[in-house]
Amino acid sequence: AKINLDSFLCRHAAILGQTGSGKSWTVASVLQKIACFPQSSVVLLDLHGEYENAFGEYATYVSASEIELPYWLMNSEELMGLCVDRRESAAPNQIAKFKELLQNAKESHPENIALGIPKITIDTPIYFDFEKIIKEFERLDTEKVIGSQGRPVNGPLYGQFTRLLMRIQSRLNDKRFDLIFKPKTYTTSASMETLFRKILGEESEPKKIVILDLSPVPFDVRSSVISLILRCLFDFAYWYKRKNGKAYPLSVFADEAHSYLNDYDVANEPSRISSERIAKEGRKYGISLTVISQRPREVSSTILSQCNSFLCLRISNPDDQNYVKNLLPDSMKGIVDIFSTLRRGEAILIGDAVMMPTRIKIDQPDPKPDSDDISFIEEWNKPHAFIDVASVLDIWRKQIFEKDGGNCV
């Protein structure tokens, strides 16, 4: 079966199916075919670390335990979202002063002065000293001024930033946020090029697929990390077209999208907003979004409404079936009834990418992703072997994700 790849990618797509239906095989098979193009460029968000060996020399594997996404790449809204609680009564003062200090910190940094940027704003992606902003907040929060009677009195902003400073300090003390707030590699504005070459696979040996393994990223931090990645990719595509007069075709595959691109979880708002921007505007700048999910009704309705092609594997849940049915034209809704009868690796392809709804069997990927079902019979039939519980607990505590021969070390 042949599909119109331009329609599939440019107008966004969704790969939907319950667990065990063959989603990982489908993603690997599709991307192995895309990798046949001489200049294909794909970023795959891998939440379970299962695609590392699926693309061979065509791909570069980047573990989130190795990469840094420094705070200075964030725009003002993303940064304040991590530091300011907008429900507080002091939030307006905190936001206003935060913007003022952020502007000053970016403008006054010596490296940024040398860059010769005509107009630096609070959203300009350049390095600044976050510690300098914290110290100024501490000064204002405890400032004393001389009153009308010549005695020290509380300053105009005394105590306004106490909660803000507590929140910032909790982030800095949380080692899970070290990849954002304590970068070791990307500590200058000049290092931004190195980071983007890594994310885009444009290093000394260019790669067609970049696998961003987000499995080491704790759940609480994941939304911020994904939001920053997606927003940076969109901004790069936007400015690339402004600079060159043509788009830079870039495809983003978002695995397990329901866990970080949903409407109901406030914690996922940053990543959802970034992906919705790609879904709504990405076509104009050559950036494509393909969402992969086992729970379509939990994925942002805005994102799925912008998808014009659906690759649907087995879906048995009635609520998910009805949700997909509501996304389709009336003439195609009847086809949803056979979703629950599809075997593993079978799919119904619907939408702009094909002339008519087509039932297909996905080619088995070679090599396969690390997503096969475990054989209970095979494993339980082996002689008993004592489990090294201590080593498992050790890497659990240390949060080590390096692999050697399939075993964590």
C-alpha cells in the first residue's frame, strides 16, 4: 500500500492503537522507510527507551541523562511557569519584577553585549546569570529603608518574594531539575549551536533520525523538558524559513502522547501548548507532528483535530473508538466497528494520505524496537536463578540508565 507522505506528514498524523497492537513496530517500520531519503530529518520522543537499536547507522541516540536543556533557552513564560505560582496574591508583583530583572540580566551579561544584538528582549535565547536574579530578589525581599522618622522600616517590596524564593530554591535543590538549572556543558550563548546540532542530528556525522530517550526524565520534570524541546524546534523552523525563504522539513514523532499532551492534567500544560502550536501552525514552516498513543481520548483534542491522517491499529475500548469516530467524516465512521478485530500489526489507514480507507499489514521492522512481549512460558520454564535484588535497588537509588548488553550498569 502506498501513501502520500507529503499529506501524511505535512498535515500531521496520528498512530493510534491499544498496548500490544503493534504501535512500536509501526513507528519503527515507517521511520525505517523514511530513513531511505537522503536528507530526511526526524526527531523521535522515546519515552520508554525502546527505539535505541531500531535504526542502526541512520540514527543518533541521545539519552536525557546526557543532554542538558538549560534554563536560559526558556522563554519568559516557561521560566516563570517553573518559578511563579500565579494563584498567589503577590504574583503580579513577582511577575513584573521577574521580567525586569530578566531583561537586565540578559542585557548586562558581557558575552551578550559582544553579540551585537540590536534589541535584547526577555525571550531572546541568550545566556544569563540566574544566580544574579535570585540575589536581587533576596535583597528586595528583605530590604529596609529609612522612614519619615529616620528609623528603618520595611521596603516597598518587603516579603513579596518569600514564597517565590522558596519555590526557586526547591527547584534548585531538586536534582531532577539539574539538566535545566545546573547546566555544565551549555553555559554560554555560543554553546546554543552545539546543542541544536545535537538535537537536529547535524553534527560531524549527520543522522536522519534523532532518538531523544526521555525515559530517564522523572515524570514531574518531563513536561518542562518536552515543552522546551518542541518550542525550540518550532522556533528553529520558523526562523530558518525567515532566513532562507524556504522551509526546513522536520518531522516530530511523539510517542506515548497521551501521557504529556493531554487536556486534563495542569502539569502537562507547557508541553501541550508547545505541541498545539506545532499542530496549528507547523505546516507553514515545514515542521510536522505525528502523535502516537494508546488512549486517543486522553490526547489534546486540539492536536487530534489538526491531524488529517490516522493509522489506526487495534482499539477495543468503546470510549476510544467513539472518540476516533467523532474525528472522522460521516462517510468513514462505520469503519471504526472493525478496529477491535484487527490483529497485531494490522491497521486501517484513513485520511488525506490515501485515496480511500485501506486495511494494511505493517511490514515487520528490521531491526525491531525493544518492545516485544515477554514469554512467561519460556522464562518460567528455565531453572530457578536467584535475583540480584541489591544491584536493582542500587541503580534505582542512583537513577543510572546506562546500558551494557541490555543490562543496566
